[in-house]
Amino acid sequence: MDIPWRFQCLMAWHYLTKTFAKGDPKIRITKKGSGADAILFLLPADAVNAQIAAYFVKRDLEKETRTIRYVVHQSGLIYYPEQLKPSIITYNDEDLNWWGVIANPSVLDRVKSVRYDAMVDLNQEFHPAMAMMILELEIPIKIGFQSDLADKLYSLIIQRADSGFFENNYHTIEQILGLS
């Protein structure tokens, strides 16, 4: 995975200026737990991964009691079902600054308007806009797939499996969040 030099500089700056006064929150995952009440999904915008992610996030929203929001690039919106669209926050290339990070305050305010218990990054490829959002958001459980930056971005890392990859990994995420 190639990490753009702009993002490497931005990440170095983030770690230099980040305050370490806050302790890491302790999270307990148990079989008897009710799962996360507020979840943020970062969705892929490319055709192949978006169609797989759309199958995973497709839910009966009428019966859903949790607060679930989704973030996706405007170009990927066509791959997701209509019933999810009221909960989807989109951004486009005009919302990105020179560093490739979302800088539009209205998009950021919509994302930050909910206090999330968990965040799930369903992107298989590196996206600077999503990666920086993951770093900036104070969410106790951050779940994502194994990558070069996974240790810096996520609190729970899902290994990619060679066979049955999508079903097994998505089922694991559902179990962790209490969605299944």
C-alpha cells in the first residue's frame, strides 16, 4: 500500500501536536452485552467493495433501535440502497483540502453531531480523507482491516482471510458490535 507523502507529513504533525493527557478508555466486550448504541460506518466508494459493503450494511432500519450513520464519497452513493440514504453523510472532492483531508465544516459537523460508541472502516484501500477522520474522532472502538497503518488507526484489527473473506470478517464485525 502506497501512503502519499502528504498524508505521512499530516500524520506526523497529528502525532506531534496530539495531547496525551487523555487516557485510553477501557472497553469491555462480553457475550451478555447489548452491543454498541451508536455506530459510524466508513463505506467504500469503488464499485466492487461498495457492492459487498452494501450487502453487509443492509438492515431492516424500521426495527433498528441503534443510531447508525454512514460516511461515503459522493461517487459511491449509487451503490447503496435507498433506505440507507437518510443516514448517509457524503463528501466530494471539493470538500477535500490540499492534504486530501475533509475540510468542509458542514460535513465534519454532521459526522461529529453524534457521540459514537464504535466506528467501522469497511474500506479495503487506503483513503487519506477517511484515515484522518479516524484519527480525529474520539471513538472508543475503531474497527478496520489489516493494513500498514492499521495499528495507528484502529483499536480492533480484522485480518484478511484468503477464503470466505467477506462473510467471515463481516460476521466477526457484527458479533463485536452486537448486530447479529
